[in-house]
Amino acid sequence: MIGVADVEAAARRIAGRVRRTPVLSVEGGAFDGVADPTWLKLEYLQHTGSFKARGAMNRLLSAAEAGNLGDGVVAASGGNAGLAVAYAAGILGVPAEVYVPLTAPEVKVRKLKALGAEVRQVGAEYAEANAAALERAAQTGALFCHAYDQPEICAGQGTLALEMLDQVDGLDTVILAVGGGGLLAGVAAALHCRARVVGAEPETIPTLHAALAAGQPVDVEVSGIAADALGARRLGDIAYRVAVDTGVRSVLVSDQEVVEARRLLWEQCRIVMEHGTATALAALVTGAYRPEPGERVGILICGANTNPADLAH
């Protein structure tokens, strides 16, 4: 379990190592069926193109403070978490080895190599790559960086929520996409008793929805258009505990609604995002989440490691 104090400590630790990303106010009517202005947290402008640089930097700096970073780092990822770990390792001057599934997009694999990481492609989905990374870390003594289920990772991700509180007066609600739940855990911990959090998921990968229904994290089938970014087989334990304790709500959208939301984000804002990121906007424009009149809603826009040529798909 993590709390706001952990997120605040992470913010102090990573200050100057990550970017304070801007917020864009989008006028009412720009998004279909949304009458009030919406605030977009442009976290895709973060180092490596996603919020995950925050958690990775916090994890590595915490380890460095404890003297546990000398043997380098090992991580497993669908792509973005690995990019973040590779970036943080490069800044701190330690080697990084990243395991990704065979289905990882080539754009992410190329970027991992460009950042200096040793890339290992194992298995058809994230869970298999994660098992291989755990084994490798045990063999080498390297620091293992989980993509979403470690306290330092979750707390680091939550630092963007503290920024949003400064950037949007009277913020009521934050909608974010959920995969393994590291972002969810950090943001919900940071915003507890300050703003509500809505977790948006594709119907094809309902990790949060299934966990809340079952009363614990459970395995789900992984498929669909956003699997490269949101393809965790189950919600992390930390995210589940934080979601229950803070009253996070889950909403589901279809793959086609994700595609349409991604295209809308390009048409209205000229922002090209991964399908995983578009899941959060889809929750709003489809009415899966319906704000009350005057409700001030923020959406986390992160995950820019995509190919803009497939905007029609």
C-alpha cells in the first residue's frame, strides 16, 4: 500500500530529473457529447513519451540511495516501462536489460536499443517476459524493476497527479487508462480525498473491472488493440488495495470506441497517441463515464510511442 506521503517523497526525489508536463484546456464541444471544458495532462511530453519515466527514476534513485544499484537493472515491459527504465539507467550510468514480448511494437524495440538497453524478446505476452526478467535478475543480482507493482514505481507515477492539482483549479475527476495499475495506484493515492479517479479499460483487457468484481486481482485474457500498452494479465496488488481504499471506479469501452477516440484526439488536438492512452478519452466521449454539469474533468494523455500511419485503424 502507498499513500500521499509516498508520492510527495517521490516528487522531491525525482525533481529536476523528469519534466513537469503541461495541461491543455479543451473547450466544450470539441469532443463529441462533452459540453464542458476538459483538461488534458500532456504526459506524452515526458522523457521517453510516457509517465513511466517518473516511476522508473524514483525506483532507481531509491535503490541508489540504499547502495543497491551497482549491478544494473533488469525490467520486463510491453514497451513503455522498459523505455523508462532504460532512460533512467542511462542517466544514472548503469546497464539495463529489458525483456519484452515478441508482440512488442517495433517502434518501441528500436527505441529501447537506441537508449542503450540490451533487449530480450520472450513469449507472446507481458507475463512471460516478466517471468524471464525475474529469473535473470535473480541470476545476476541486478535490481528488478516491475512495470507496475512496486511501491517506488507506483509512487513515482503519482507525481503527475500532484502537478495536476496545481495546474487545474478545482479538479474534480481524473480519468486514466488502466493496465497493470501502477499509474492508477499512484494517482489514486495522490488524489485521495481531493478528487475522484476513474479507471478506463478496454473490454478485451478488464484487469481492474475483473479484480473489483472478484474481490481480488484475477487473471484475464489479454487481447485487443491496446494490448501492447495495457496488456497485463492481472491488476497489481498495490493498485487493487489503493483502488478499493480510495473508491476508484472502473468503466469499460470497446476496441472500436478506442480507435474512434484516438482519431478524435488527432482531429481536435493534433495529438497522436497509442491506443492504450485513447482508452481514457473513449470513456468520456462514449458516455461510459458521464460527468455532472460543471464537473471539472482531467484526462491523462500519455503513451506517444506509436506509429501515426495507423490512425485509421
